[in-house]
Amino acid sequence: MVVSATIPEAMSVLFLRHPANETPVSAPQQHSSTSSETIIGRSEEWLLCRHCEAKITSSQQRIVVQDSHLHTQCNPGGYLFHFGCFEIATGCRLAAPVSREFSWFAGYSWQIALCNQCQNHLGWHFSKADPAHAFYGLILSQLATEAS
Ligand SMILES: [Zn+2]
């Protein structure tokens, strides 16, 4: 097993949507896990802009970058951001010039990613010269699920 208690819940669900081997041996009153599955367990669920509810990306676009889907980083202004990595975010548009300064991912340039509909700042697009290595880092507090 590669899954350990130190892996964030979101990641363990990402890799083990149906953890068949995790059945507790001595716990017949197994807790329902609907609370986590309603957010990320479904095969695909849209993630919306929290401000205007435009469709930004979906749960299927979650990817792992540098060993984690979830990242917490501080920008030079001292603001802390908790964001997830997504391969594609069709609801975003990129603004401002591409920058290499203070990039949180070595070798990547970044651009600010805005909601295509309301221009709310949703995160950043990180890219290398090779377009196969591009991804979005989207601030989780700026996203909502369809059900919420
Ligand atoms: Zn929006």
C-alpha cells in the first residue's frame, strides 16, 4: 500500500475512489463516507466560480504536481493561498504578462487566471516552454461545487 495517514484526504480519494482493501476488520458500524464523496467522489463534478457560478473546471481535471494536488503557498506580499492543481480550467482566462518571478514551481512561469465571466481572480496558470507541462493552480476558497 502506498497510501498512508499523511496523505491528504483529497489525494487518497483521488487515487482510491473505491478503497476496497480499506474495510475495517473490527468495525461493523462503519461510518458513512458520504461527506467526502459528495465533494470529490463522483466521476465528474463541475467546480464553479464562487462569485458568479460560472463553470470553471471539473473534479476530473485534478492533477498531482510535485507530489500533491493541494498546495499552500505564500506570495511576496504575505498572502497565503490554499490551492489545488488542475490540468484544464475552461472557465478561466489568463491575464497580465507571463512572469517568472517568485514562481512557486521551479522552472515554471505563471500568469494570473481570472474567471472568464466575472473576472474574479481564481488562481494562476503555470507553464513551461513545453506545453505538456502546463496546469492551473486554483484557489479553493474561490471555487464552489454545484451542490453548495
Ligand atoms: Zn465568476
